[in-house]
Amino acid sequence: MSKLFLIPTPIGNLADITARSVSTLSEVDYILCEDTRRTAKLMNHLNIKKKLKSFHKFNEHSKIKNIIDDLKKGLTIGVVSDAGSPGISDPGYLIVKNCLESNIEVESLPGPTALIPALIISGIPCERFTFEGFLPIKKGRKKRLEELSREIRTMVFYESPHKILKTLNDLKIYFGDQRKVSVSKELTKIHESTIRGNLGTINLGEGKIRGEFVIIVEGLK
């Protein structure tokens, strides 16, 4: 029976993959992945041999039709991102939308994601929060920050190492110096760390900045 599976992969520590994810990766006909080389390393670690096909934000529109055709033929297909759950700041939404429009069953497996661990260890209230992912790089950035400056819920952002300092500075400009903030990097990896403080004083230290970041900012009181 045709079905699309969204399969979470570890965000760092390979031991975090679930038994169900391993089983599903073993059973699907082929796997769509952001970076075939990165996914191949995981598959080798799991001792799973499966055909991998490139599927990322730069080619997903051109590949949707062929994928849907394969599913209509009765194939089962897995979708993975480089790390975490597909569709969360990664490709996934478009293929799910097209599957549902074609009456093809979609199943999302639970598993690793960076935002929840970072939120829980932040020390900032997490009973109500909004996930914002990556802020716009240029167009729409100012408007989004202005809107979020009035948000009363805790906010969660993702950021890359080469933009983290700019984003923290922009948050300070629009949210003020006193907003509490928690910055986690390399979650589940050897060099995992979390720095807590406020936007006016938080310091990521000296030297080259590495790793992927999750920023947690308290809402407007």
C-alpha cells in the first residue's frame, strides 16, 4: 500500500534514533533526503542499504510529480532531513500537501527535534510558546521583528553560526536589553552548551563561532 513516511533523524547523537525509525527506513522502497552523502553516513551506521534520492528546497518543486507518480504505483517512500523532523524548517510541507491532495496516506513518526530540548532547559516559561524557525534574512525581517516584539508567548528561533551574532543584536534592538534569552548550540553533541542571560549582556565568547543554534526569548510581560 502506498504511503509517505516522514522519518526524524538524530540532531547529533546517533543513539537518539528510534527503533521505529530504523524499522521504517529499512522497509520503505526508497528515501528522499536533503544531502545524500550525510544520510548515507547514517544508513551505513545503521547497516541499512536503501536507494537515496536528493530532495531539498532547491529541487522539491521539480521532483514532486515523479514522487507522486511513484506513490500512486504503490511504492512506499521515506522523507528525512539532515537532522530532526522533516517539515520543521526543512523540506516536507510541499510533498505532504501534494500527497493529501492526491489521497495518498502520510504518516509522521515522532523523534528528535532541537526546539523542545532547548526550550525545556532554557529556564524560560515554556507552557505556551511560538516557533519562528529562521528569521527572514532581508525582506520582511524588520516587519517580523516589530511584530514579535509584542508577542507575549516565549519565542523559539533557529540560527546558523555565521548569523547568530547579527540575530542576537537585532533581537536586542527590537525587544530591549532586559528580555531573558537562552542560546543552545550543538544539542546532543560532544560540544553541547547553553548560555542564559538577557539580550543586553549575553556573550557567546571569543573565537570562531561554530555549530547550529536554538534561541529562546521570553515574551513581552
